[in-house]
Amino acid sequence: MNQETPLVIRQQIRNGDFSSPTSGVAPGFVQCNLVVLPKSHAKDFEQFCQLNAKSCPLIAMSESPGDFSLKTLGEQIDIRTDIPRYRVYQQGQLVDEVNDISELWQDDYVAFLLGCSFSFEEALIADGIEIRNITEGKNVPMYKTNIPNKAVNQFAGNMVVSMRPMRIEDAKKSVTICNQFPLVHGAPIHIGDPTVLGISDINQPDFGDAVTIKDQEVPVFWACGVTPQVAIANAKPDICITHSPGYMLITDIPNSTLRQSDN
């Protein structure tokens, strides 16, 4: 596990010295999902995030088209180089995965940074709850569901969820803990039977890696920031760039600043 500061890790990513999923990396700091779209699609996507805040909690966006520095998120951030792996979509189709998008960047691009479940994992671990994908050194499993998002013009589709297996008592504790983190998906949306969400095989995630589910454990599902990638496939913009699932931007924002006290 990389225990360096977020700035040092971003520099390692930029230099090609770190290229792994970021779950468990830089404990204590917010990680973000990325969506980059041309200005012509930015307003619709921003509204999509606002209407579907559970799965698409907007942490920050470019101050103006072409802005790739996102200064509110950390020191010397360059959104074009500081994520370990990116996905490139054309007309809604995945066409490439790359480690640097500098050559693809254009002056009309708007970057959106969305809250990530890796932030609440730290709070769960602090309360003694095992996070299986971290224990097993895997990317968190993610699944497409039958839960529809609220559509904004062409941006539409169903929610994606991430899953962590837990004992039922820990699953109940996770609701209380994660409820304090609405900007990183908040409380689980479902505990137990995956078929309720339209997931036919829990051992075959649509994104990420399968993890061990032990006897006496139940799957616990959270809304996931990979949800926009389904919406993008439906919207079919000429070009869109996202993070690869599990490969996040590590910010300088402490996770503790996202915690909201119970009302």
C-alpha cells in the first residue's frame, strides 16, 4: 500500500512510476472519479449529476473550459496526467485506455470530479470493518443494475453499484457510518439479495474484480461513480474521457472534511 502524500503519488503517476488501482492508497484523502466532456455537453452532464447525486456526487469541476488544474482539489494537479489509467470513448464506445491524455486535451474540455467510495472505506476500516477488496489486493467489484437514473436529454441509463461483503452486523453499522458521507455516495442502497438489483451472478462483476464472500456474509451495495460511464454510452458524445474503474484522482482533501454529523 502506498503511504506517500497525495502530491508525491500524483507525481509518481505522472512519471509512470505508479499505475495500479488506488483503493487503499494515500489513506486519509479524498479520491475522485473523472468525466471529461466538451463544453457542448457540459451543462447537461452537470444537471445529470445534480439529479443523480447518490451515484454522481459532484466534488468539483473545471472553473472554465480548458481548465485542467482543478486547484481546489490539490497542489499542482494536472487532470491530464495524474490518474493512473483513463478510458477514451467515441460516440459512446470505449476505444482506448491510456495513461496520459495530454495529447487528447482540447481547449473546450470540461472536467468533472465525482466522489468515490474509497473515501468511506477508510471510515469503515477505522470502525473495525474489513474491506475485502483491500484485504485481497483487488479492484472493488462493480455491477450494472436495473435501477434507472433520472435522464437529462441523452444522458440516461441505470445505476452502477460497488459491492463489499460483510457480516450482517457490520452491514448495519456501515449504514450509520456511511450516512455521514453523502458526497461519497452515502449509505448503502441495498443489503443482501443481488437479484433484486438485477445482478444475476455476484461472482461476475461488470467492472473490477470478484472478491471472496464468506459464509455468514451478505453483499452490501453502494451507488458507484462508474454510473456516468453507462450514461455516456447512451449519450454518445463525439468524445468523452473518464478514469478507468478503480483508478482514481487522489486529492489533497482530507476525508474527514466530508463527514457530516448526524442530524
